[in-house]
Amino acid sequence: MAVRFLFIPLVPLRKLNLLAQISPYKSGDSKKSQVTRMFDNISGSYDFLNRFLSLGIDKGWRHKALKSLNITNSSDCEILDVASGTCDLAIEAIHQYPDIKVIAIDISEQMLQKGLEKIKSGKLDQQISIAVQDAENISYADNRFDAVMIAFGVRNFENLNKGLSEMRRVLKPGGKMVILEFSQPRHFPVKQVFKIYFKYVLPFIGNLLSKDSRAYTYLFESVQHFPDYERFTAILEQEGLRECSFKPLTFGICTIYLGTK
């Protein structure tokens, strides 16, 4: 059952400043530029590593996140998939709601090109379109989309508030926002196993197969500093969403967040 918290703590504001400083590479470039470069670098191995490192569980996470949208009339429904990457969430959305239309956006052109290959292979190009766009500066009009979704992308925003504000802006009144993101388990022994796997095992394997020594180390660092659970629902409420809730999955390794405009 999803849990809703009415009390809004002050902690997230401090967390946001720290999250903005967590970037893939130790360079002078902006976090946005570094994130774009990182995903361009790992685009060729991204899908394989997702399946391999998550043991395929990530597919179930996406399925549950989309189910929470509870779309009853998909024939006249348009969804925006933000930070879509290789378009896994967009493709799964069509499988669950066959009549919807999805626009998938991402700042990494290389990732979207991999996604486009899968879209064409599945003959879904009449329902899914792609566009290279920054989540913090979305080009679409206010109140356009019936739902907005994002999987494993909000940690990568340079300005989390700006990204969430843009997602809310393009959402229709009454529309839902669903966010799927990694979180830190709270209970023994999953908490300890999770930290060891994310800090040591995942970066080691990721480096071998992706040839990017920082990508999966950055993943661990960004998850460590992400304001998860009730702290993130508080941020969603601060951005003007209502009925905000969260639902942990797989012992808290991943969490679904929901909000309504």
C-alpha cells in the first residue's frame, strides 16, 4: 500500500544542494554536460547491463510503475517520458496501454538512437516519437500531457526543482506524474548487502563491460545522496503536486513516487 506523508520536513532543501554537486566526472563541466557525455559513452552496453546487473528485476519495476497510472481510456491519452534513455519505459507503456501515444525525450542522442532501434523493431514508431531535449527546459506547451513519467532519471537533473517544475508544467490538471527511482533499503541485512553491491560489485562489472570507469561509481554516489522516500514526496508537494505517495519495491531498492497536478 502506498504511504502518504502530510508533514513536510526541511531536510530536502539541504539535500538538493548536495545532489546538484554529485556529477559523473571530476571536471569543470556542468553536471548536465557530464551526464550527457556519460550516457553517450555507455549507450551501447546500457540495456545489457541493466538486465544483467538487476537480474531482470528492472522490467518488473517499470511494469508496476506504469500500472500505478491506472489509465482507463488509453485511446485519447498522450504521455511524456522524460529522460527516456533507450525508451524501455515508453515501450512498456505501449504494451500495457496499447492505444496511447508517447513522446520520449532525453539529453543523450546516443541513448535515444538505441531506443529508436527498439521502437522500429517492435513496429511502435506510429505510437512512440523521440526528441533530444533537456528535462529542465521542455519545449512542449503547458497542460499538454495526460501523464508524465520518468525512470531512474531525476537523480541526474542538474536542478531537481527545475526539472520537476517543468514536468508539472506540461502535465494536464488532474494528470498523474509517476517517478521510478533507486532508493536505499532501510532494514538489515538488505541495507548492508545493497551498499556493498552498489559500491563495489556494480562499479567493477560496469567498468569491465561499459568501458566507463566513472558511470557506475556515479550511480552509487547519486543514490547515496538522493532524498528518497518521504523526503522526496515532500519535494513533490513543494512543487505543487497533491496526493503524493511512495511505494518501495524489492525491499526498498527501488521506489515508485506518485503525484497529481
